[in-house]
Amino acid sequence: MVNFIDFNPTVPPLPRIEDKKKINVRYMLAPPYTSAHIYWDSKINELVYDIEEPLLQDDEKEALKRLESAMLELININVAVDKTLDAASEYIDKTARLLIDELNLKVSNESYHKIFYYLFRDFIGLNELDPLLRDYFIEDVECNGVDTPVYVVHRVYRNLRTSLKYNDVEEIASFVEKLAQRTGRYVSYAQPLLDGTLPDGSRVNATYTKDVTSRGPTFTIRKFTKIPWTPTQLITLNTVSPEMLAYFWILIQYKSSILISGGTASGKTTLLNALAFFIPPEARVVSIEDTREINLPRENWLPAVSRTSIGVGKVGEVDLFAILKNSFRQTPDYLIVGEVRGKEASILFQGMASGHAAISTMHADSVDTLIQRLQTPPIELSPTLVNSLDCVAIMSHAIVDKHETRRLREVVEIINVNRDGTALINTPLKWDPAKDVFFFKKQSKVFEKISARHGIPVEKLEKEFTTRSKLMYALYQQKVFRFEEVQKIINDYYKNPVEVLSFYNVEE
């Protein structure tokens, strides 16, 4: 185990500073050698994300060059990458020390530690880009071609220009080739488009040739979050209210069907992951996605990912439709579909109609748009099937106090959908953009559905809703944010609610 570099540092709390010109934040990415520095650059009037890596002296640069050249011939990159973090570190460390002896290099202990960082970064990681992918706060990494800065989407400070820039076509083309290798795909002049998934689950989209994108090869990496945002963290961000979370908790417990809609980057998957915390601990969950983005804090979970075809004629293709159709044979209590956009919707809604609880996402910025998409090609659902949907959560990518943010704009209950596509709806919870607050609008009609299905008085559901709202607020106030801790509390509540409420001083 190599212990002089920490590749899994503690995630620091970052301050939210209203005035961008006053932002000057530094935090470690791979202590003690690599850090992120976010600051206002007055020369370009823009926030900059600077990657700070160890500086090498000329003799250290020469030693690194010789070691990299020798290691290219000696190590099996594919084998090294497939190892665990500790095993990969030991593999690189053992190989490097062996080569230092064979090449008779004079390298001090301090120098070796810095050299090792670059060896690990370039062989196991993704070269200059690796620090960005290790940053917990980075959601997207975007490169628009040669001689233009790489940009990132930061969880706290949003769109940031980085200090990283590719200066020639060959350099960036070589990097796109490396991305293709890591995703297990092939990219060339004949097949210049890349769409795949990195070993850590991050999604990659890239172009390889200048005739496709005029600035040269490009890439976008949507990072996979290993540790999803917890419900209480979303309260901290003011994405949702405690009442909204309590509402969904009850709906999920009683197997209602929920569709999360919104535009691109509005936080649909983030909310889906957070709502999954409320699934009862003993329940069996099956998730289905094109690209792995869902990460559930549970053991009884079967994650499935579609597979594109190999070569001509869609050989080996396994699409969402096929996986979803097969999933009902796996007796799921809850079915989660990453995104609905095609013929698989009919299978999903048939499952809803037969009593299966389902949670999914869809690109639509309103209920009317969503219903229209469901009833027109390529989906073409009948109004009968659309009526099996209980609730729509509409996410919004909003501007609040001149800052980009995400809000759960409204919770809309589907009462009835007519043949002409018009819907009778109820909106119990809503966000007020003018005041940036959430408020109740009407009583829940889904609670009435649950009452009819399960024989539970509406009054009891409303009382439980109030209690769980108080609990979510108490957890938020007491700064209970950790992944494992939040999940344990929710699981414990299912088993012994009185004990949980007592521990957090919540009155029923």
C-alpha cells in the first residue's frame, strides 16, 4: 500500500460566496501534491479553476521521462487499470522502484514521491485531466477542441474555466484514443464518434476528427457520482423542501409511480438517487439505464445497463426495451428506469398499471409537454396507460440571486388524462421563484389513492406526512448529511419510528 499520496481525501465543506470576485478557495485533490484553486481572474473577468500539481526540477523531469519510456514496454496497462486503487498503486510503485535500480537513476525519496504521482496519473489515471475527475465537486468536464480552455461544471461554483488547454490536434486525438480504450470502444477516422462509459461509471462523449468538429477532437465527460446526494443535502442546497421529501417518502413506501421531468442538467438523476433512499430496506430493486448514473445505497439491488451493437446489423445489442421486458421476470418490488424516451415506455407503464412501483426520468419541462411526448411517436401510449402514473416532479435549472441552481419547481399529481391529451391535475407542492421558497398549494389527491388502495385513512397519511417533514427538517438542522447515516436513519424509521423520532427530538 502506497501511503504517501492520498487519492481519496475527505470532501471539504465549501463556502457559498455571493460575490464571485471574492471567491478564493483552495482544497486538496490528492494530498499532499495536488489541489484545486478557484479564484476570480480580474484580467479576464472570470472565475478560474487552477489545477495545482507538484513542480519538478530538470533532473526529476528527466528521471520521469526515462521511467515512463521504460514502463511503456514493461507494464500491461489494461491489467493495471483493472486493479483496485491500492493494488494499482502498489503495482506502479513496485515497477518504478525496480526500474530506478535497473536504470541506475539517482532519485531522492522526496523526488520519488513527486515522480510517482505523475506515473500513477498518466498510467492509471487520465493524464492532465485526472485531477478534475478526482474532484468530488466536478459534475462535467468539457473540452471544445484545440487552443481553447477545458471547462468544468462545479457543484458549488457552476461553470468554470480551467487552467488546462490542449495545444495541438495530435495531443487531444491521442487523449480521445485513450478514452476509447478505457471505455472498451473503438474510435478512428472511419468511426469518429465515441459514446461510452469509463470504468468508474462516468459517461464519455467525444469526437475524433477535425472534419466533424472544426476545432479538432472534442470530449465531454459526465462524472459518475459514487456517493449520491442525500435527501438532507438537497435541503441544504434548497433544491427541495423537507415537506417535498416527506411527501415522496410516503408515495414510495406505498408503491406509487413517480416520473421526474425537466430539461438537460436540471437535476433529474440527482433527485432520483435521493428519492431511492426512501425505498423500504427489505424491498428488491431493479434499475435499468443506458449509461450508469444511478447509485443506490442498498444490497438487494440489481443494476442493468443496455449494450450497443457490435459491428453491422445490431449484433449483440441489448436495448432498454429488452432489459425492461425481462426485468418483470426478476420480481422487482421497485423498478427504476434512468430515462424514458422510446418504446420501452409502454412496458414501463404496463408495469405501473399492474401494480409495480416505478420511478423514472424524462426530458420535459411541463406536464403538458410530458403527456404529449408520452402519447406521440415514438412512445405512443394510450391515455389509459398514462393514467397509471401517480405523480410528476418537475425539476428546473434556475437562476437565483444571479447564481445557477436547481429547484424542484412543482409536484404535480395526475388525476385523469383524456383521450385528447388534456389532463386533470393537482399541484400540492410548488416553488415560488420570486421568493425562492416552497409552499403548499392543495391537499394531495395521491394520498386519497393510497387510502383507497391500502385502506389507510387519509388523516393518518397526513399526520405521517407532518411527522416525516419534521424529521427531515431535524436531520437537516442537525447536519446529518452522510450517505450511510441518512440511509440508516430511514431504514430504522421503517422498523422503529418511535425510537428514531425520540432520538432526534421530533414530536409526533
